[in-house]
Amino acid sequence: LPPRIAGYFEKVVTALFRRRPTALSSYINSRGFPLFEMFLNHLRNFSVMQLVKRLIMPKPSPDSEEETWQMGRDDSLDKMTCIWGSDVKYVKKIVDKMNGTNDAEFAVNAGELLSGVVQQCSLNHDTLLAMTGGADYGGGMLRIIVDMALPENVEEENMSRTESTATAGLDVLEALLLQLGGYGCVSPIPEGEEKNAGEMILASPIPISEVIREEGILKRIEEHLESDIAKGWRLTNQDGKVVGVLGATRLKIVRVVEALILLASPEVDSLLSTSKVFSTCLDLFFEFESCSLLHQSVANLLVHIIEGGAGRVPLQKVLLTENELLTRLLRCFEDNERHLKAGGKGRKGYMGHVIIVSQAIVHACTDEDESDPDANGEITDVNVKESEFFTLVEACQDYEKWQDFILSTLATETAIQSTPLGGYNSPSRQENLSDDIDF
């Protein structure tokens, strides 16, 4: 369909959703799978994808919160009883068709469709079980998605600076990992229970660590991130300088690594600690100074590791010992100062996230309940939090220099961030009302 015709088609069908839901449900269900395939043939149109998304979105579970459900679902579908969202074969058909296409627009729309479905599934939903399970649950679609997102052979067609089938597969893989880790739209926690810090909520028939190991996902990630194809990407920036390009593929691979960190799984952490993936992501963070999306993802995974407690010691060792994080953070501030003195236009792009990571390290090393009011952010004997993480920090080569940095540069940056807009706290409404005003 031409895009304009597809847009009008969506409006007409949406009107039927609201005005004739029962009749439309009967018609769609009577036409069955062949009608679904007709829709898939036009999925490269965004309007058609939106229609399929409304119809295939899983029904809410009885114990899911209504407000959470309605974030991703049209209210007009409450009276619809479409079988597309209750039969696993419909989702499997999307995965198969997405895997066999070279049409980037189709793949991107299919990826958005599948990601939306995954985010709305509870962990015991048939669709999620089918996407993460073995033959009994639909043939292990997770492995198909992994092959689509991270092909074994790194070639130019699957390493793209822009959107592609591989980036669409990475979006779906990220959504699956986040849902398995309890970060989806629909809470997977049964009523009355709480998720403990560092505990992965995983109902998948196949543990994700097993898939990572069997499919060699981390090795594939490493090869894609360090490929010569990506290293050859260049563009001319606004200052007329030729600089490297991160690209959509590498950015979304880093987001998958972030999702693996958010799982907080000891098995996954163990696999990550013995690979170069984590170190490569950190190298990219410092290499690309003006890529805020990259900085956000890497800073988020760093903070989760730093504040993860004793359960994340293997990754904390990689971070502080093998990658010398303290030294690299200090070097960032020194380089930024030289950059500003040389007449640079504003501070370097990653400095905001460098400050966040630095503050997270200080926070993880100090005990707020026993803090010294005169410490000014310094890690002292009074406020130190005895932990394996602090032992690792204390053993770093530049620890003494780090202490001076906390008292001077970082304290200044923290004070600036803590200052309200305008330089002072505005009075509250209650304070204004209580003041005596002479007219």
C-alpha cells in the first residue's frame, strides 16, 4: 500500500474498532491466519504496523495493574476478541518473516511490533515462553532473534551505520532481556512479593546464561564492536574535523550489554567478567566524546555494577583493576580542563556522565548513617563503608589522588549541581501565605 492510502486505511479500521468491535472481531477471526499474512505483507507501512500491534497485543493478566496495561494499549480494544494475541504461531510468523528479509523498513517496523508485545507480556505468558523457550514452546525463537541480531559472520550488510534488520533484532533482544530482568511495562512480581536487589526474575524455560554460552553471544558482541568495518566509519563534524562514527548497530549492541547487566544474574556476570565485552564498551564510552545515547547506556550499567554490592564483585574487579576506572575518570577531568584552557567550545560531551559515575563510586564507598559532617565528600575512617568494593577502590594506584579529587574538583561539581535554578531556593507557597504583608 502507498503510505497515504495506508494512513487512511488505519483511520477507517480504528473507527471500526470503536463502533463495531464485535462484528470486526468476528470477521478478523473468521479469516484467520491468511488475513494475518496479508497484513504482514504490508508491514513496512507504519500505519499497518500500528493496526497489527493493536490486534496482537496480549490480553492483560488478571493480577496486572490496569494503569500499567493501558500505557501500551488502546482502550477501544477492550471489547475486541482477536485471536492474534492468543496464538503463538502469529508471533512466530513475524519472527520468521523478519529474519528472512533485507527490507530495513519492514524489519524496523517488525522489531518495534515485537518489542511492544514483549514489554506487555507477563513472564508466564505463552508469547514470552515461546520466544525464550525450546521446541515445546515454539521452536526457540530466542535463538533465531540472536542469529538475526548478531550473525556469526560480521559482514557489511549486518554492520550498518543506520537502521537495518540486525538493529531491529537487537531491539527485540534488548526488550526480551529487560522483561526477563523485571524491567518491562507489566510487572512480573506476584502480588505481595518484592524483588530483592540483584535478584533476577526469570521464568524462561531456558536460562538466559545457557543461551549466552551455547550461542556464543558475548564473542559475537565482541567481534561486532571491534569489527574493522565499524572502525572505518567516518564523517565530518561541524568543526570541519573528520571523526569516527559509532553507528546504530554498535549503539544497540551496547544497549543489549546494558540489559545483560540489568539482569543482575550471577551466571551472566560471571560470563561477562571473563570476556572483553565490558572493557570494549568502556573504551567506546571514552572514545566517542559526543555520543550522549552511548554515554547514557554505559553510565547506567556502570552505576548498577558500582552500587550492586557484594553480588557484583567479579565485574567490580574488572572495572577497577583491569580497566583502571579511577585513573581514566581522573584523566577525563584533566583532559577537559586542558580543552577549556585551549579555547574549546564548552566541556567535553561525556563529562556529565563522568561526574555521575564518580559520584556513584563515592556513594558506594561511604556509609550515610555514619557520615562525618566535616568530611566534605571525602572518604574518611568515620564514614567509610567496609565492603569489598571499597577494598578494591583503596587498592587502586591513584587512590590518594582520587581523595584529593573528591575534596576539590568533584565537590565543586556536586555543589554546582545541587544549586537550584536561579541560585537560591524559592519560598514555598505556605511560607508566602504566612508572611505578614503590609498594603
